Amino acid sequence: MPKVLLLTAGYGEGHNAAARGLHAALLERGADAEVLDLFALTGGEFYQRTRRGYIELINRAPGVWAAIFSLIDKVPTGALSVPFLGRMKRCLAELIAEKRPDAIVSVYPIYGYLIERLYAGKPRSFAFHTIVTDSITINSIWHRCASDTFLVPNEESAEVMIRHGVPKEKVSVLGFPVPPRFSRDRPTRPAPQPPRVLYMINAGKDQAPGIVARLLEIHPLHLSVTVGRDEELRAKIEAVAARADRVVEIHGWTDKMPELLMTHHILIGKAGGATVQESIAACTPMLMTQVVPGQEEGNAELLFQNKCGALCPTPDSLAEKIEQLFADDAAEWRAWEKSIARLSRPDAALQIADFVLGRPSA
């Protein structure tokens, strides 16, 4: 049974989502796979503080994050950070010695620099692959380190990597490793009357009640809202629905996101890597309420270029776009659905698992 280590980090949900999707696929393919967050294993409370700080920064001061993202792209931050990650490097070396993996897959860029330092000039007993979780606006920290391959989600991202000096033979377009459930037993999406709109509240919680109130002015409309484990937010959404005398389908934490995405016509949310890629896998066009400068700009650009998404930062712009999409027997929405279907790679995790295991795709 081949052993695979998946290295992730909690700075942004896209990395963990990619790790989970590939982990599920590797288990299906009969591998012994394990997801590890070395930041969590070695960082303790400092790691938790920096994670919270990162999330607060991108939500409250996106302009500051844009400047930091640009600086990381221009300065060899990855290599410069390795001397300060001695504990993590030792932890990684111990894990490799203990678990003796056949392959290591990184979904967070810093691990490539640790592997490079550990094996400088020495042979490795395992293959090392990097899964790039961003699209188009790919920071150079992803590819300044050595990796046997760089697996990217789409052709546009491959072109960017090659243009920035990554050898073409090292770049493979296999998609983003969404959960394998997207590739099988797909539920039938109902006809787009009434439109089924899924609003995933993962940022901008203060604006969420206002958005829901404005959407409920649209007739007809089936609105579903995900609030996670935030009971206070759930109560606010329920109050808005009661005042409007409308029914809102509210979901707390759920493991049914693939099914929810595939049975709705539009997703509303921020342009995070995992959110955009799962929307594409579901063939569900997306209206973005927020695009964090830097890595999320590429996710949004992917949807813009392929005419299957729009930026709608206000409640009025969201409502107006939904009404436009579903006018004239949903003509514009139907065009968007065809466009996003051309991007969709719902079996990407299984394809990547086969690639990592050195097997022909099933």
C-alpha cells in the first residue's frame, strides 16, 4: 500500500480543502494517505494567533494584504523564512524517517523550501509534488522552490507558471482536487424557475442580513443560506426572513456542500480558491461579493474570462444581476451554465491521486 503525506496549512481554506479532497481520492485508490499541518504541530498558540490575524487582515484591511502579497511575490520570502522554521524542518525530517512515504504532496508553498533545504544535493526516496491552489494570479513563492511537478487547476494558470520560468514539463493541468463526490451520483438540478440561489456566508457577516433582505424582494426565488456554526448569525437571518414573511432554507455546518452546490443555480460568496473551484466542479455560476486583492483576483478573473461569474459587492447589485440572469426564460444563466461546464473537472482529485501514485487514470 503506497504511503502519501499531504502537507497543508490553515492560512486560507483553499489549502485545507485541497488536502481533504485529495485525501479522499487517495483512500479510494487504496493508498495509505495522511494529512499533516506542520504549522499546527510545531507552532502552538503562535500559529493560532497568526491564522486569526491573517483572516482579520484580508477581511478588514485588504489593501494592506495586497501590498504584502506583492512584496512576497517580489522578494524570495520562502527561502528567507527557512532559517526561522528550524523546528518545523526537524519535525518534517522526523516524519519522513518514521513514515517513509512514497510521495509527499504539498498544498501550501512553504513546504517546498523545507524539502529543498533537507535534501540539498542529496537524493530523495520519495516523489515531491506541489498542488497550486490559486488561479492566474500565482505568487512566485509557489514556484521558486524545487518540486518534481507543479499541478495547476487550469490552462490559464499553467501559462502563467511557464511564462514565469517553470519548465513546461514540470507543469500539469489536472484541476483542483474537489471532493470526489462531485464526479458521481450527481443530483438533477431543477429547472431555473424559480431560481435556486445558495448564499454561502464565509465573510462580510455584518452585511449578510441586508443581502438576505434584498434578495427576498425577488419573486419568485428559492434562497438557501449557509451560516456555519454561527448561531447568532442564524438568528439574524431567521429574523430577516420572518420580517419579509418569506421562507429561507438555512444550513448550519454541513457536509452536504457538493449536493447543495449541484442543486442550486447560483452561488453567492467570496472568491476564495476552494469556493470558486467547487462552484466550477458543480457547474454552478457564481456571484462574488468580495475579491481579496492578490490570490483571489485570479479566481475572479477565471470566472470573468469564461463568462460564468460576476462581482456584485452590494445587495442591490446582487439582486439586479439575479433578475437579469433569470429573465427571458433564464437565457443569460443558461449561457453561463454552458460556459462553466467547459471549465469543470469534477474528477480532478481522482486524476491527481492516480498521477501521484504513478498509475494511469481510471
